Amino acid sequence: MKLINKTSLLASAIALALASGMALAQAAGYLTLKEVEVEWKGKADKKMLEVEIKTGQDIPTDGKSGAFGYAILTDSGNNVLVLTTHLPIDDSSYEATPSGFHAHVLDLKKPTDACQGANFEVDLENSGKNTAFDADYKWKVDDNEISVKKVPVGDLGDAGVESVVSFTLKPILDANKKPTNLCVTVVDQA
């Protein structure tokens, strides 16, 4: 078991890059990370990841708090596990009602001009090719805690967890209300 808290030293390059873009002073309490627990269970191709995130306030599940989520960063921005809500965009077969929460495995990239000021942009093309993009992972929100269990580590490129972050998401939509760009701004990290 690995416990990450606010006093953890961040050794990875991605964590250092994220630290410069955080907006802690402006963070809503549910985007403030208080404690993160990461645990691996099983061995070899049966290895599973479990993550528990505790926040500063209850996590809104009414679907009215905008686009936000929590990301478990692995593999230098590739195969990133996210628990997110971004209504009214419907890109998952497993969205919870009414919150819109669901899980994805995404790839991130350097922000394009459409996402100026963001820390990352979702690589929509490569993310859509990932077989775990629309995964039915077992996640749960309970007051100020969100957790996910039984995530096959193989879905994450067999990579370790580099960092856990909260984020806001700004979708850029086309005339048909389909996302052309998804801009990711990191709010807090553990």
C-alpha cells in the first residue's frame, strides 16, 4: 500500500511540471486533495489498482458543478485513469445519473492553441483508440471520498502511479456539440 499525503515529496518530472500550474488558492474544497491511498493487489497479469481520494469538502454529485474530476497519472501522461464528470458531453456507456461521473483511461498531450493556459489537453484521437477508454471500473463517491477498485494495471500500460491530481475540464465544442478539444487545468495534486 502506498499512502500519499500533502507532505509527500514529488520526485517525478510530471509532478514538478504540474506544481507550477496549480491554483490551490482558488480551489473548491472538493478539488482540494487531503489524502490519497494507492494500492496494488494481485500479481503479474492479474495485478489490480485501487485508489481512494479524500477531499476537503463533499464531492458534488448533482451534475451541476461543471466539468471536473480526479486523475491518477501514469506513464508520463499516457494511460491516465480519470474519474470525471463533464455534462452534457456523453462519451461513456457507464455515466452515473444524475452526477455524470464515469471513468476513462486517457492520453494527455501538450495544450494546443485551443487550450491556451491549460496544463494539458486530452489527446482525443489516441484516447479513443484505447480499449479502456470506456471502461466500467467500480468507482464510488461517498461524501468527501471518491474511490475506484479493480482497475487492471495492464489498462494503464503497467506503469506506476506518478501523481494524483484534481482538475477542471474546459470542453471546446463544434457546431454539433461534440468536443474538438478538452482542456485540462490541474487544481491540486498529491
